[in-house]
Amino acid sequence: MHLPFWLTTALLAPVLLYQGNRTRKSTPRLPEAQGPMSGQYGDGDPEFRILVIGESTAAGVGVARHDQGLASQIALQIHQRSGQTVSWYTFGVNGVRLGPLNNALVNMELPLADAVVLSMGVNDTTGFTPRHQFRQQLLALREALVSRHPAPLYLLSVPPMHLFTALPSPLRHIVGWRARQLNRVYEELAEHAPMGFRYLSYPALTDKSLLASDGYHPGENGYQAIAEALAESIR
């Protein structure tokens, strides 16, 4: 248990609850992206295949179509840099935590992929998922994927929520503190189990022109910026 975090959270609980409820009511809830959840850049059979799974960023919240979202933009960047034919597929659920995502994936026939990227953490941060539980769910996800996707699972860093200006203080700083704790779980798994996990990070989207209208999710330019930062490591 991270005692300083929980003591601080308990002391601020009335303020945090008030700010959390007020933020939920005042922040516009953007829809998930529409259109095909898969595509390809280049001709012929794909030489490299990208699969992105996770929460709202995998669901394309912040853009109108999935081809503007994270999986498509990563595939485009790899195609442009390598000349390879690159396919992409994305599956995300807005507002989901890792445990329910794992349950949803059990009944899905995901396509084969050379790189699987997990974009998670925000909802487990705000839902205060225990770190040991989050770690066990990551291990369970890796075990479920390994038969069809033997390559390491790429763990996309938990966004630095202390920089989310759409959130008021002190709520912003508490969830930012928690986000760093969950992000550390990613780093430790990648450090101690590199055959199963790889950690990916990208610069924080502090420029408002990179954000969607809710000031919270990436917009089209934001997804492009993230893809540009990740493409070389994934390739």
C-alpha cells in the first residue's frame, strides 16, 4: 500500500468527490469514432500488422473516424517510414477498465498482429484500481494474447493526468499521482519481463491544438503526434 497517497486522498475525499462530480457534469462526453475499425496502407498482403486495444483512445474518442485514430496513424507512420504495406485494427471501449476489457476480449476474434499496443490506465486511475490487481490483469491479458500474438505486448504510458487542465486542483494532482503509480507498474513489468512486455512513452499533449473539444482526449493532430512519437519504437 502506498500510504502517503491514500492518507492524502482520504483527507481530501470531500473535495475530490465534489470536484469529480462537477467535472463529470460539465465535461462534454464525446462519442467513439465511427467507420471501419480496420484498414491498410500500401498494396498487397500486409508485411506488418498493428493491433491497438484499450479504452477511449483505442475507441477513437476525439475524432470522427477510426482512420483518424491511433491505430491507423501508427500504421501510416510505419508505412511512410519503411515503405512496407501495413494493416491496422483497433478495438476500444470508452470508459472501460482493464478487468472488463479482458472479459470483453475473451469473446472476440482479434486478427493476427505483429505488434499489439495496449492503451489503458485513465479509467483505472480514476477508479482507483489497486496496483496489485492492475498488475494481475495485465499478466492475464498477456497470457490470453500469447497464443495468437507471441510478440511482447506494448504498454502505452498512462497519460500524465496532473497536466490535464480540464481537471481542477487538487483533483488533477491526486489523479496525476495515481496515474504515475499505475504507470510504474507498466515500467516494472517491462523491466522484469521484457519477453512479455515493452513500455512506450510519448511527450505529453500540452498544446491545446492537439486536444479534442473536451480538452481531455487527443484530437486528430494529437493522435498524429502520438503516432509519430511511437512508430519507430514499434517498427
